[in-house]
Amino acid sequence: MTKTVFAIVLILIIGISVSAQEVLTFPSFNPVVARQHLSRQASANSSAAITLPFYDDFSVISVYPSHLRWADTYAFINTDFAKYPPSIGVATLDALDETGALYLTAGPNPFDADNLTSLPIRLDSIFSPVKKAISRSDSVYLSFYYQPQGRTISPPSKKASLILDFHSPGDDDTIVTVSGTTILPKWNQIWSTDGGTPVDTFAMPDNHYFRQVLIPISDSAYYYKNGFQFRFRNIAALSGNSQPDWRSNGSNWNIDVVYLTTGRSLHDTILRDVAFGDRAPSMLRNYESMPLRQYRNNFVNEMKDTLDIAIANLDNQNQNVSYQYNARKNSLAPFSTYDGGSYTINPYVTNGYSAYKPFARPPVNFFFPPSNDEKVVFHIIHTLTPDPNPLFRSNDSISFDQLFSNYYAYDNGTAEAGIGINGAAGSYAVQFKLNVADTLRGIQIYFNPVISGTNQNLIDLVVWNDAYGKPGQIIKTLSGVTPIYTSSLNELNPYWFETPVIIDPASFPGLIFYIGWTQSSVENLNVGFDRYKDSHLRRFYNVDGNWETSSSINYGSLLMRPVVGMVNPLGTGNASKTEHLSIQPNPVTDGNLIIRLPESWKNTLNTNQDINIISASGSMVMSGAFSNPVNVSTFAPGFYMVILTDKKSGQRATGKLIIR
């Protein structure tokens, strides 16, 4: 489930201190956006302006804003970053650009960050039910909901702000320079709000986590034209600790339910719409995902008793609606259906999400059927009464894909933050519990890239057994591992054990085990951290010889997963650890370098590797077939990570590169 580069934000949820501790940070890179940017096919927006009504609640989750309504791609469309939104999905404006990297101008002083700009709009005419010119008597209003911070770890800086601008077609600024003349559209600031307020404070005193803004467009001579546009603008400012391992994203604002049309008034703060307000949950009690074999051996206790479902009535009148969910395997017919019936629910503006138990806390009334498949997906689809207004139908359905594979996951696959140990060497561990003895084959981890690559120090991956609810004896160590990060879609990197670990009652009392790492450096490792799903009671850190349970303030889950079961379970190679590359010269000054394969690859053909080079910002700057010499003459000076992957064996080797 949120887009990296220069500047810095450190937020310690439990405070900045000279003592070593567990800490949270912003991620400095959004792999979802980076992946979508690489695969997105450029398509020119229609030259024709769009007509009223203009509506978007971002319930169609598309990473980028819809090209049918929006002119740019800076905002991030997601279901993870907002806290209690009125409708499922939001547009998040932050300090990361459309490629998923921090803006190059990012720093502690205010800088221009994300825009969310509408396409040109026909604000001169109404076309339905009959065509006519728009006048002031038509009462045109723009409304939207907004929220600072959301689920990220701190509010936008006091220096930051969210701004709404209007543009009248034909009103342009002419800029004359020695290199020529540039015509730019003139934007007029209409509304703004400053940062500095934590989201929970923002919600006081009435527990409203989003605020609605209603703007009249009354200057008919200036704005009622063919081609009117509006935009939201994020003036960001990153502040915090100056350590390079903390430099990352911040200044998050979430926007929802943007509505521009005629026939409204200053008191028209409602929509005749009932919507799902949050993503569909996992049906499992302890995990987002787990192996099917483990589920089968304790399926009664692995299923939730009830679900948490968020349903919002955006009208100011009570509305009658029906709710149900069904479960199906793959594309087959449903094997289970829950019908919550019909009920009249109160308005969101006064009561928040519906508290009616058959809707808000529906029972889990089934178990997943047995299967011989090692990997199977069940689709849980939740639906409301279809809205009669076609504008609002996309938020009437949500779904969750319940995956049973060969790993355990507390996280939902999206890193809204990073976590690690600050200021000391130490260890970090996450607890898991099997239902039946099994084989631990390896560990998957997602590392947030940080400025200057300071989380690339060697670490040891470790497996512990249990000692009275905390990590006990070290059972397995994979030494000398280099953290690897990718620019793929939340791709966790696998680290395989040459000799698998047998998790049985003899070595692991209660079939409880812990996976994690030990670091000798003091830099924060910055492991991807999901702020949506909480498992803090199963996380532990050790910086002074004693294991401490993670603080409840640091709620969330690491993107770190144990892989259990069958041999070579993910179809990846048999690499047991990441090898190290020899790169010469390093630093490089003339633009050419030679990369020597690891000694263990001596029987590997030199033509069988792919090379990826990633900048300190996390951007992929080279990707393709490997051959010597490698020309990097076009790269900017700085730090880079070089990754070679053997296409046949799946082995990886990495090295650091400095360009001067």
C-alpha cells in the first residue's frame, strides 16, 4: 500500500534522545509509484474541456490520478495513508514526485512539492438536461475534504501548507529571459491551511478526522469560461535530525471527495451517497497472510470472529442501505455469503462511520475450504446497495484477496514508514508461531532506501527460539548480509538459508520462533514499516543486552516475512546470501568501470547477468544486460548501489559505487 531524495525528515515517535532506541522514520521512496511510473504509457489528455459535474472520491485505486479528470501525476492515489476517510481511497500529496523520489529541491525550508491539477473544465455552460450558459444564479461551488498527516508518523511541518488555486483561461504570465519568452498560466490562491497540527489533534473535539471545505465560485466574469481549472498545491518543508540515515519523506496531506457543480449553496455540505470508508480487512485473526498448511492445522483459531467495516453516510439525512459480503475461490461461484440486511444509518458528519453491528462488526461465519494447492487466493467481496447516482457507485464495493502461500505476513505490503535502531548496535526480532512443525527456508525483507545509502552496512540475519515470550537462543545466523532494495512494486528481497531451519517442539518450544537481524553499526537500518496493520506486541529490540517489547506508540508491522514449507518455494534461485562485487576504479572519475564477478560465480558465464544501478534516492538509473566495461559517464556525482543478478541461478551480488 504512499513516491525519495535529498533533505531530511526524522520523526521519533517516542522522542529524540541521545540514548539508543527503536525509532520510526518516513520512507524516502515509494516503490508503488516508481513501478507505475516506469510502466505508465504516456497518453495526451483530450484537448476538449470536461463538463460538469466534476467529482472524484479516488475510490478507483490507480496509483496516479485519473487522466479523465486530472492533468498531472504527482499525487498518490491509495487506501493506506489516510486515517478514517469519508470514502475509500484518497489523493496523498507529499514530498515525493511522480517517479516516487524526493524532490531535488527538498529541504528544511519551504519548497514546491506535489500538485493535483484538474483538467480544463467547461465552466461556461451546462449541457444537461438542456444546454445553457452558466450564470451566477446557478450557484457554482467546489467542495473537498482534507486531512494532514494521516497514518504517517508526524504532521506536515509548521512551515508547510496546503493551497487551493484557481486559473481563468487566457489569464497568463509572460516571462521574458535571455533565452526566450515563456507563457505560463496565472494561478490565483483561493484557500490555504498551514501544517504543524498532528492528525489526532486536528480531529478534536468532535472526532472528525477530515474537514470539509466549501468554496463558492462567484466571479462569473473571470471564471465562468471554457477551460477553467483548479489545483491543490503542497508547499512542503522537511525538518528533523541531520543524520543521513533519516533523510526521507514528509509533509503529507490527504484529499478526498472533490466535487464541483452547480445548484449548491454555502450550506450544501452533503452528498446523497453512502460509501465504504476504508479498505476490506483480512479474515485472519493474527496475520494478513499465512501458509495454507499452517491454517488447516488450527483453522478455528486462525479466523477472526468479526470484521471491522467502515461505512459512511455522506448525506445529512438518515439513509437506508443494505450490506453483504461473499467469499469465493478464484473466479468460482461464492461458497459463502453473509447478508447484513437493510438498515437506516446516521450521517457521517455527526456520527462518523456506522455503528450498526451487522454492518460495522459483521461475523465471520465460514472457514476457508480445504485445498491441495500450495498457493490459493480467496476473494472476499463486500457490497452496499448500488447507488442510483452513477457518480458515486465506485465506492459501493470493496474486496480483499486472502492469499495463502508459503510465508507469514503481519503487514499488508505497503510501507508508510521505516523502523530501526537508532544510535547503537543491537538486534531486532519479530515473533511468529506455527501450528504444526515446518521448515524455515529463508526471510523476505523490504528495506527503505535512504540518502547516501547508509543502511547498506553488513548485518547478520538471525533466527531465535522462544524464552518466556521473548527471543531466546540463537538457532541460525546468516552472516554478512547486505541490505538490498529495489524499485519494484513493494518487492521484498529474499534471503535463503543453505541449510533450512527445522521448526519443531524440540528446538522451538511452543513452535514459536523469531526472525530479525543483528547490526554492529549505529546507523538506522530503516526496514519498511506498515502503519496500517499493528503487531507491536510481537516485535522486540535489544540494544543493551535486554529484550524490550516495541512501544504501542510505534504501532504497525515490519515488511519482514519468514518463508516456510516446500523447497525453493517462491520459484526464485537457490542463492543463500548476497555476494559482494569488486568495482574498479571506485570512486570512478572517467565514466567507465569494470565489475568483477564474485569468486563463487567463477563457473558462471559473463553473459548471463542483468545489471541494475540504483541512485541514493532509490531511482533506477540503469537496468539491462550486463557486460564490461560499464559506462556511467552520464550519471551525476554521488553514491550508487550496483546489483548483478544471475538469470539462471537467481544469485545476486551487490557493490557500492561512488562517482565524482
